Amino acid sequence: MKLKLTISFFLLLQICMQGQMSNYHFHNKKKDIVTLYLAFGNLKVAKKTNADSVPGLHLCCAGLKTFPLEVLKYKNIKYISFKSSYIDDVDVYLSLTEAEKQNYQKNMKSGKGMHYLYKPNADFAIPKEISQLTKLEVLTLPITEFDKNNLKKIKALEALLPNVLIVPSSIDIEKDMNEFKVIEDK
């Protein structure tokens, strides 16, 4: 058992050193704590890793149209982010394949930047099977519209995953909807 843990630790360390996994700081406003999560920024790389060794996925820029069901095989996953409401060069870069990273160097020299590579995720449904990921702590969603339909979806997810911090939360959406209503009423 000790040998297996040591090998897993060094495998994780090697993956991190190769730049295939990154650190993501997450501020839990409810508990007022900041947690550091290790996460793959690319599903292709995560698929090449032992499923039990995937601690997190940060898939902000993958251009997903549906929930990737292969995520459900990562039983030890603690952090999943599909958030794509803004363009962040670092997140975009981390989601690139090696070939795209090489092209990035050329494009940066030409002044093009990397925003052309940004592929936002669609606002897709999260399957009920996500409740099988019993170690999940944080789930950020690709929701950019704070409306009644998304509020209903978030409340259903919060009921399905009572121990998971879901971002945005139903409280965030209700607050935003109320603030927008006040502005409209003026």
C-alpha cells in the first residue's frame, strides 16, 4: 500500500512538472476559506491518466456542448469547472494541446493573442449520475444567464449534491435577479 501511494505521488508530481496539471485557488464564500485544487485543463490528458489519479478538471475553454460522461469515471475527483463566462488567457493556454501551444508562440509574436482559441462551453444539463462522485467538493457551471430556468436547474443540483459547492449558487442567481429587477423598476 505504501509503495502504491509513493508511486501515485511521484506520478502526480511528474504530471504537474510537465505542465499538464495546474493549481486552481477557489474561495468558498460560505466557509470563508480558500482551497487549492490540482486539476487537468484538458480532457485528453486526463484520459491518459489512471482514473483514480484525476483530482480535478478545469474545462473552461473546451467548447463542450454536452456534459462529458467520461468525467463520471473519475471517482476521486474533487473539483470540476466548466465556467466559461470570461476569457482568461492562462485558462485558455492550459486547455491547449501541445500542437496548439506551439502555434500559440507564433501567434503571440504576431500580436494575435490567444482569444481566437477560446471555445466557450454551452450551458448544458448535468446528469443525475454526477451524484456518484462522492468526493466532489466544487462544481462550477457554464451559466452566463441568471434567470428562472437556470435558478430551477441550480436548485435541483443543490438538492442532488447537498455537500457540493455549486457555482453559481441559487442564492447568487436569486440575488442577481432581484438586483436586476430593482434596476428595471426604477
